[in-house]
Amino acid sequence: MSIETFRSSEVSKRFGFYYDKAMAHPIAVERDGAVLVVMLSAAEYERLARLDHIALAPEELSEAAFNAIANAQPVAEPD
């Protein structure tokens, strides 16, 4: 899925229009040929932020994942 991209100069001229677009789906804002900002609704931002903090209980892990964690060995730090 490709995100729609708009030039920052156009977004600043018609902010209300792009604000409404961003409420429906995220839009990328391009400046000097690079996209560094994405506009999205606060509800979508909050949904994504919650996903970043999901933790699983040990019993929710697959047996393979649980065993991989249980048997993990620390990696030596470089000198």
C-alpha cells in the first residue's frame, strides 16, 4: 500500500483540505524532495502508540519462541 504524498508548500496553502484528508487516511508531506512528516488522525496515532507497548505473557508465546528466549545466551560486548 502506497501512502499519498503532497508537497509541503501545497499542504500549507490548503491546510484544511489536507487536514480532512489526514483524518481519513495518513498522508506524507514532502519537503525538498524528502518525506519526513506524516499527518494522521489522533485516533490512528493513539492506536499505533498502543501497539508499541503490547507485552505477551509467557503462556501466550509459542513453544519455539519461549524456548528461544529461555535458552538465549548473552553476546559478548566488544572491547
